[in-house]
Amino acid sequence: MSICGRKNSSSPRICGFLFIFTLFLVSYYWKRSQSWDPLNENVEEGKWPGSFCKGRLANGTITPLQDKHSFIITPYSDKRQENLIRVLSIIHHQNVSNLYCIFCCENSQMIEVVQGEIDVHKDRFGFPYGTTDLLCLQPEDCEAHFISVHPENPNLELTHLPLFPIRNLYPEKPSVNFTICMSTMFGKYDNVLQFVQSMELYRLLGVQRVMIYKNSCSPLMDKVLNYYISQGIVEIIPWPIDSYLNVSTRWHYSMEGKDLGYYGQIAALNDCVYYNMFKSKYVLLIDPDEVILPLKDADWKSLMERLEKEHPGVGIFLFENQVFHRTVFSETPFNFSSWTTVPGFNVFEHIHKEPKDVHSFNNMKMIVDPTKVIQTSVHSVLKMYGGSLEVPSDLAFNFHCRIGKHMNSPNSTLIRDPVFWRYNKTLIPRVNDVLFKSGILGAGDPPQKQKG
């Protein structure tokens, strides 16, 4: 017999308690089953946790607002100092003076409107549009998974406003040690051979994820990207910035006079850092023609353990850029006959670098702890928590195989440095394997072999 069937003085109170507790459990789990997980990408567009909040989920990486001068990328929760929602954006620095953040507070079923603070990143390089943080102070007692943005105080119908899921609401322990954030891939990028060489060296050095903000590339490059996607290494973020703005392929406005520099690479890098804030212990900000090479350590993990031990409290590590001329070819002890059909540059053949110029700006590249970054540029972090360190070049440097910065200098001034050759025994077979498996090389192409 159950306790509610027994005849004793306490049974009515016990039965009443059990009845109420059972109702609570049923109600709790029913509500959980009906709730919408804001991180579930399979949710039907436009569905919201409550009918009080209307609108349509933003569709795509870049969302234009009605003012036609503001473009929203992603809102991120940032509680490192205040209870902020940091909305990464691209805006016209003169034509946009006000932006309002619209919070859908699910706990109170209320809409809260907050005027955001517009913080344009200082590295705009003269372009009218620049990477911007829209800082929205989240109202107290407002539990919001979504936010909308409008150029006016929206005493209006909200049905047609774009709605953005807020990321990083639930910080987690990083699942990987090293993620690479590449600058935007544009201009039908076709440097297949160098890309594969870089990717395989990244993997040898310890990368676990590579994020690419892709605008355009060649069909062969797409084959390589699809291979790496299938391996779980590459994640592609569509980046159709040229559908909205007249973008430049140069770094300064005076060079082409367009809306935004380098296909919006600074905005992409900032988004990548925040996206990986709680996913990756370290983030590398480099291009596909660059590799941060440790000279006294076997890989990045060993290098960073050394730097962490020697420089506690530092979260930003800058590495000297050393340019190896891809227009200067050198004889090698390796046979690269089958690679002649692959578009792109063979880094093994370019072992002459420019001497260090102490009087010119060095385009350093970085390994960062993403939790220490507030705003980043390409070659430096603009705002940060904690300190930064320029890593001595005898420990590691950024190997950069590209057109020389000082093309008028005679080749006799270049320094021969075959540092890349130290990886030939492991790297060459790995590159071959990828070229075959991705379909770039056919079954009849001979594999590369080292001479001697």
C-alpha cells in the first residue's frame, strides 16, 4: 500500500507535498521540452521562445540594417567587465551616429531598448567604413538569447527586424589548444600548392582548427578546402562582403579609394577571435602564406609552454615577420616534378629572405589568448587585458613567403636561410597525400621523392 493509502495523521500533508512536487517536475520538464535552444542551428527560421517577440532570424554572416550604412556580423556576450553584448559590426564612421539594441527578455516577456555605444576600431586606415563594436549594456533581470539592432529608437512594428542569436552566453572550457584565424580569402584565390604546404605544416605544429572567411576561390582550391572540411580541420565562414560594399584589395584608402579595406579582414579576424573565445586556448592570426616557426621547440605547444612559464600574465605574443622572396628561386635537393601541374608557389624553392630593417614597420603576426583580446587589428591587438610580448626571433618568427617588400633591393642583399627544409622528410609526403586525396593530382602522377 502507498503512503497516501495509510491512515495516519501525517498522510494528508505528505500526499499534498508529493502531489505538488510531482506537478512541479512535470511542469519543469514540459517547459524544457518546449523551449528553443538558441544554439540549435536546425531551428526553423523565425521561431521564437514566445510570441511577444517578433521578427525574423538573420540569414547569413553579414546583415545590412535599414540605414544602409550599418552591417551587423555577430553579437557576443562579454562579461569580462560589465554585462555587455558586444555586437561586431561594420559601419560608416560619419553617417551612423545612433544604433539601438533591442533585447527580448524571455523571463519577463518584455522588450527592452538600450542605446548602444558605437566604438569604431582605430585601425580604419582612412576608409569610410570600419570594424565597429556596438556595446549594448544588458538590462538587469533581463534574460535574453536574442537581440536586434535598429538605427532609430524603435517605437515601431518589430516583425521585420532581423534577430541575432547572442553567442558566448555559456562559457566553456576550450576543447582545442590551437585555432588559426585566416584573413579573408578573396580574388578567386588559387595558390593551391602553398596553401597545402602551409596547412600540413600547421598540422605538424599542432593546429586543430582553421577558420577561413571565404569570399571566393578557384575550383581547384575548393577541392582542397572540401578535403580539409571532411577531415574536420577547416571551417568555412561565408563572407560575401562585396555584395554590400565596394571593397579594396589594398590596406589604405588612398590606394584605391573604396569603402572598406582588404575585403573587411579586420572585421573577420575580430569575429574569429570572439567566436573562439571559449573554444580554443590560443588563436593564431596569420595568412595562408605564413607560418609561425618555432626554432628551439618541436611545436607550438612546447613553444607556448616555454613562453607561459617565462612570461606569466602575458596573453598576446607577437612574432617578427621575415619575408622570403617568392620571386627568387633556389636549387633544392628534392624532386618536385609532379608539382609543376599544381597552381601556386613551392615554398621549398624560396629560401632567401630580406635582411631586417630596423627603420621600417614590421608586420608582426600573433598568437593570442582570445580571452585577453578586446579589439584586434592584423599586426597588433588594439585593446587587451594584461600584457603583450614581442617574442625574440631566435625562439620563433613568422615565415612569410611572398613578393618582397623591398623589390628595388638587389638579390645580393638577401640572406640565404633554408629553415623550411628542416620539415622536408615529413612535410613532402603529407603534401603529396593531400594532393592525391583531394583530386588535385591524378593516379598517374609520380609521388615526390627526396634525392639521395
